[in-house]
Amino acid sequence: MSDRITVEELAELMKKAAGVTVAPAELQERYDSGFDAIGVDSLGLLGIVGELENRYGTPMPPDTERCKTPRQFLDLVNSALLAGA
Amino acid sequence: MSEPHPRRAAVTGIGVVAPNGTSTEAFWKSTQEGISVLDRVTREGCEHLPLRVAGEVRAFEPAAAVEERYLVQTDRFTHFALAAADLALDDARLSQADTDDSPFSVGVVTAAGSGGGEFGQRELQQLWGKGSRFVGPYQSIAWFYAASTGQISIRRGFKGPCSVVAADEAGGLDALAHAARAVRRGTDVLVAGSTEAPLAPYSVVCQLGYQELSLADDPTRAYRPFTSSACGFVPAEGGAMLVVEEETAARERGARVRAVLAGHTATFTGASRWEESRAGLAEAIRGALDEAGCAPEEIDVVFADALGVPEADRAEALAIADGLGTHAKRVPVTAPKTGIGRGYCAAPVLDAAAAVLSMEHGLIPPTPNVFDICHDLDLVTGRARAAEVRTALVLSRGLMGSNSALVLRHGADHAS
């Protein structure tokens, strides 16, 4: 497990927590698309945050599940992980 | 000011996912042949429980019926509902493009008795096994009774009136009546019905407290209502969704009007008070006939509730006599659910589907596994009976005390 959450890991979490399959390369292309357009709703994003918190054993910032795009989301969780490391 | 043409609710599509078939055609073939598919419970985690026999839907492939996100986010009872809704809409020839044109004119109403037990059990095991942080957020909606209504409307983009009837097993008929009322109030199309998935371990354990549940282990003897060997009911999963729409608009768009939902009444007489259900069910029958403007003699077949508990069977036979008078001695009565089990709210919706098919085929399906009737009823047993069926009466009672009756008329009788 790397100390940074990658697009690959986000794609895997989207599939596991919300049942939404998007290939990492496509997710990279849709970095600034809304999660809603990608098919991940608010409960799905909440599930992804919970899964990350369990994996990394650290709480994510309170607004993580409100991120609108994959870029916002990865920037926020990675800065939190970096600060916690 | 009276309307020259009151809005009437027509059935234009039927979608069935049942223990004896995962299409309406397969369901009807098995039903009219009187085949029983009741069998030993094989669902994982249920093998050691005292419930031995059930009606399992074994031919259903969730991954083939719904998209991956619904597999992850919803329970099996919603998978059934989404699949049955697709079948019903296809049958009514209402495509996604058709409903996208007027999303506010399409609504959904379902009934559910047990909710998403399998999904709920999985998440509760996470809660007690690992802790609250391991419970997925979809638990908040997937096990809820209302899940199927919401997910059908989300998946198909329907924005018309959506609702859920929580009214015990008889709620299945109440959902159809609610759809008919919504049509009369001005909505063009309702997708209405019920599906259930009560065969997960947690759900089965919940049902073990029902004194009416059959724990017999011979599938041919476990569910035999109206006989002296009646020993309770066998539960089942699956169900049906119907497309209910305004009759004139349906005919104008060239849809096949398969039946008209003509009358309905619901009453309540208390949990497991079967002797008292006689009066409640009789009142429901009278109310449904009255709303339909239907004389007792016009009823060509009765689809019975058929609980399989002697006291309840006696009350139902007497209620039919009370509600239909002398016609009760002549009218054919059937209970095809003895071949597939009793799917709680879904059971009377499957009966309503069978009633429509019975009218179309001129054939009353039999009551599998039932012989030697000990009540004063003309119960159709053994093989299907050919008959002209223009009007059908469907009865349902719930373990918690609800009673409902629904009158359906053959669609062809109402051509304008």
C-alpha cells in the first residue's frame, strides 16, 4: 500500500463501495468531471471515505465526502495523509 | 359537473419474477399446468433452520438483470423489482425514450413486507463483527421497505407520484388500488406491484415466530389450504410488477388493455384473529364489488388468500359465502400459490397477474398439491378448468390483520 492514494485505488474503491466501474485511465481523463456524472452518488462517496479510513487507520477531513470531482477528492485525502504521516 | 368519460385504470403490462418462472410466459405455463415448484430450502445459511420448504426463485441471475451499481447498492428484493418493472414496461411497450418524453407522468408504487433482509444481515454482521465503521452507507436505504419504489424511479428517471404501501401482505393489492387512484387523479402511468426476498437467514428467523408458518418437510404436503391436513403456509420470494395506465390514453397509443382495475376495498381485523377475518374479508369483497359496479353473479373466478391454517381457511370460505351470497356455491375458486408459496405482499400481485392471464386464456389454473377439500367451495384442483373469465376477484389477508379484495375486469370488455 502506497502512502498516496492513486487514481487506480480510487477506481477500485468506486467499484467496491458503489458498484461503479470506471477504468483508471478513463478516470484520469475525467479528473474534473463531477462524481454524479461518473455515477457515484453521495452515499457512494461516503462509503469510499469510510473504506479509506478503515484501510489507513486515520480519519479523513470532515468535508471529504462533499468533494465534487476526483481531483478535489484525491488532493484532499492525499494532503490529509501527508499531514498525518 | 360530471365527467363524460371518467378516468379508468387499465393493466397494460405484466412483469413476473416468480419461483416457477422468471418471465410472465414461464410463470403462466407452469401455473396453468398446476406444477408445484415448492422444494427444500437451499439458501446458504438457512439449511439448519426449522423452515424446511419454500418457494425459491432459482432461475434468476441478478447480474444479468440489473447493472453492477444496483447489485452493490440494493437488496435482492429490489433486484427482483427492477427486473419485473423492466419486463412489465417492455410488455406495455413503454420504452425508456417514451417515458423520458414525459417523466412527470410516470410514477411508482410498491408494497413490501420484509424489506431487504439479506443486505441488512450482511451489514449488521459487519456492525457486530467489526464495528460501526465497517457498515456501508447503502445500508441506510437498501433494507428499507421503500427501496424498490425509489430505485425503480431513479433507474428509469420517473418523476411522477411515488409511494410505498406498508399494509401487510394485503398491501400488494392495496398498491395496485393506489396506482388506480393515482391514475384517476391524473397521473398517466404507474408501475405498481410487489416483490419480496424473505429467504435470507435473518429473514427466515424473523418468520419462525409466525404460528401460521408451515414447518413441514415434505414439499408436496407442506402447503395444503382448505384440506383437513392444512398445516400452515410456505413462504416464497419473487413477485410481479404491473403497468397501470389511464385506459383511454393507453388505447390511443395503441397499447393492449389487458384488464381494468375495477374495484378494491381494504379492511383490518387484527393480527392472527382469523375467525374475525371472516367479517373483514366479506366487507372487503362487498366494497370491491360495489366500487366496480359488479353483481356477485358476475364474478367468474376467485383467487383465494388460502393461508393454509384451518381456522383461517374456514373464515375465508365463509367470507366468500357472505360476500357473494348464493353465487359462492357456484363460482370456481383457485389458489395457484400452493405451487409456488406465499410471497407475502408479492403473493396477491402474482394472483392478480394470474387473474389477468386467466381472463386472456379462458383458463382457470388449478391449486397444486390440494385434494379433498373440507369446505363448501368449488376449488379448482388437479388440472386447469376452461371457462369464460370476464371478471375476477382476488383476495388477500395479512398475518397482521389486513384484508383486501380487488375486482379485475377483462380488458376486451371495455373497448370504447
